[in-house]
Amino acid sequence: MKTQNFSKKLDYKEALEAASRGMIMVHDPQLLIKMIIRMIVYRLKLRHAGMIIYSPEKKEYLLTISKGQTGHRIPQGFARFNQASPVIRVFSDPRFRPLFQNKHAILWHEMNKMIWQEGLLNGHGCNPEVRDILHQVSDQMDLLGVVACVPAIYHDKLLAVLLLGEKQSAEKFDTEELSFFGALASDTAMALRNAQLFDQLRSQAQHNHDLFLRMTMSLGAAIEVKDEYTRGHSEGVTRYSLAIAQEMLKDEKYPFDEKFMEDLYVAGTLHDIGKIGVPESILNKPGRLTPEEYALVKRHPVDGVAILKPLSELERSMAGIRYHHERYDGGGYPDGLKGDEIPIIAAIIAAADTFDAIVTQRPYRPSRTPQQAMEEILKNRGTQFHPEVVDALERVFRADKIIVVETLKREEE
Amino acid sequence: MAKLLIVDDEIDIREFARNYFKKRGIEVFTASGGGEALDVLNEEFPDLILLDVRMEEMTGVELLQKIREAGNPVKVIMVSGIEDEETINQAHSLGITGFIHKPLVLEELQKVVMKELQEEA
């Protein structure tokens, strides 16, 4: 008997430590709680055990985890507990706190004693309302086949209740076991609270992020309204750019992450935003531009960055906007950057930009086929364009259907 | 003693509900599906049926239809996790005492069941 107790003690310590460690790390504590409850049922040979957990959306407590023998185990997903449920009330109402503070739990076998012993509740024992609730708790525990309820409270808020069925041996829980449950419940409360906070933050961040992406799209739409010949151009450039980047990812040299892809999306959508400052008469001019007019058009990468400057979220996309007219041989604008001085995001947009421009009808010339666009870009590989970007585009062009889809779309229009 | 028949294809729910209502002094029968339920109905005369809607062999509504076709006016409370308007209407047109959605509040279920059984007694 002695040795058994000793090993039991070790089990708890180990399990508790593992639980706390795990609880802090997981964002979704449910799985962990499930494992712990299964372990409790198995190690202590309980008929069943379960956890009712507060759902912030439903504003109710749901029995989401339940383990143990059929017939004893409360069916999972079957029952919910609202604020009026006795076990919820007893743990939410501070008047009852002295009942379970020391033992960490409400024990069914002490319940009846408690109800009749006056003064146990710091003088509330004779209050008929209190007595009535205790009766209901006792009744509910009996119906659920639960001999102990352990509350998980965090900052006065009841987040969960651990429901424990009887041991198969019908032995009562000892002090050590109860204090283990208490510690476990308080870890659980903390983990649930963290998970809720994390969810809130995540949904808020998601919301902001969606708003940001939608604003990017409407900014992109602004320039398209003005320059009718480039309608759909930003979208095309973005699509080709993403396809090129995806292809380049296959090369270890370009470990683009999700963030990069998003920056590329934003930069592709907004790369021509600076054209808002160029008069429509120039943008839509059918003939050749005069040197003065051309100089105005060439300002758009710098103007674009100036327009977007107040949006600090766009900072990482700025390079794609500012440098998308640089040439690999250094002959581009606005800064005359050369080779690898040109940020890769801009080099990708440059190739995609040219590709889309060629296959699109312009005021000064009709559109050409994707095949012609590809040939034109290959001709300028290593001079105007980054060679590896061109290679990736060519692979995409040979394999991917995106471009065919684009052609079809244009033919339809 | 009041008699209650629980029809549900989930053994956990059947057995839990059996124990739950037994503690309330009710005689409980269970059936895991429509066929079994009809067999029970041939031998016993429950005062109330708790009937799950979504079951493999025969849906709760189909079973209810068979019960009514046989001219059995027994009280039925449907229990369901789905909120399908059509199913609810269909069940109501066949004559039911109530429709309870899972997850349910046990005390509320108990209250309804006790009320119906007491009326019967």
C-alpha cells in the first residue's frame, strides 16, 4: 500500500508539471485538457470525468470533454449549462466561495452535511435561498453521477468546471488528489483565458489585415479609373508576379515567405499608383510622348512611394513600387540601380509589368500575343530583366495555364 | 410507474439518459433505432418517447410517421442537434409534444419530461 501511494505521488507531480508546461504553449487547450482528463480517469480508475467549458460566443458552458465508462460518462456535446444551472451558480456566486476554497472542490458526500450544518457558510447557512441552491447542486451532482466538482476560476470569472465521477472502488478522493485537481483547474483556467485572449487578438488582427488589403485594392482601383487602357493591368501584373515568385521558390536561393508574397501582392496592385499625378491627356495619348511628357510619366515610381508613405504597413512593398522601372544593366529609372542592387520584388514586378503591357492593347499600339511577349522578354534577359526572373517566367509560361486564361479573358472582352 | 422510451443511436446518450431518469423514479426503456423502438412499442406502452432525429437506420421523423400510421398517439419529444426548419415542421405536423435542441440543459429536459409524465399519471 505504501509503495502504491508513493508512485501515485510521483505520477501527479509529473503529470501536473507536464500539464502546466503544455497549457502555456498550446493555443487550443482543449486537446490537452482532453488528454489530462483521460489520464485522470485511467490512473485514478474513475467511472468518468468531464469538463464543462465556458464558450464566449454562446455565453454558456458546454460539456465539451467527457471520458469514462458508457452509462456513467456524460455524452459529449449533449448537455449545456447556463447561468441558472446549479453547479454554475454555486461557483459564480461569491457567497459560496468559503464552501470550496480550502478543498478546491465541492464534494458530494459533504454536501448534505453542509446543507444542514448551520454557520458553515459564514453565517449564510440559514439563508433559505442558499440552502435551496445547495440542494439543487447536490441533486444535479447526483443525477450526473458526479462526486466532486472543481471550479477553474480566473480573476473571479468561472471559466470551466471539472466534473469527477466516483472511483470504481468507491473510495473517496484524498487531500493530495484534491489539491492536484485544484492546481490542474487553475492551470486550465489560465490556459483557457490565454486561448480566449489569443483568439480575440487574432480575429482583431485578421479584421485589420482584411481592411488593409481591401484598402490596397481600392487604391489600386483609383489609378485604373483614371487610365482606362491599364484597366485590369495591376491585377494582371500581380497575378504574373505571384506566379513568378512561386516558381522561383523552387530554387533554394529564393526562400520567399508568406509575408513576401503578400508584399508582392500589394506592390503589384499599387505599382502604378504614382500615375495618379500624370495628366490623363498624357496617359491616354495615342501618339508618341514628347520628352517633357515622358519625363512626367517617369516620375510615377517616386510619386507612388510619396503617396503611400503615410501607410507604414506598406513599407516593405515600397521597394517593389519605387524600383519596378529599374533595368538589370543599370539603365533604368529612377535611381539607375544595377543587377542585384535592384530588390528582387521590383525585378519580378518589372518582368510581369512588361509582359502584361505587351499583351494589352495600348493607345499607341495594338496588343500582341503572349508568345510575342515572352520572346520580347527573353530577348532582354540579363539586360533589361533579371535573368533568373526571366527563367522563372519562362517556366511558368511554358507550364502554367494562367496566361492562357488571361488571353481568353481578353478575347472575350 | 411512469414509462419512458429513449430512442437514440448513440449508446452514450441512451445509457446516460437511462441512468439519469431512473434516478427520478421513472421506468426507462431504450432503443438504438427505429426497428428496435417499434418492437418495444409492441410490448410496452411508454407514456413518453424521447426521440433523436438523426439516426442511421431510420430517421426520427420516419419512425414517428410509422408510429402515427399504426394509430399510436403516444407523446413524443424530439431531440435534435440540427436546426432544419423542414424537419421541425414535418415533426410538428405528425403531432409532437416538443422539440429540444442539443446541446440541451439537462434540468430543462428533466422539467419537460416530468411534466409530461405527471400529466399522464
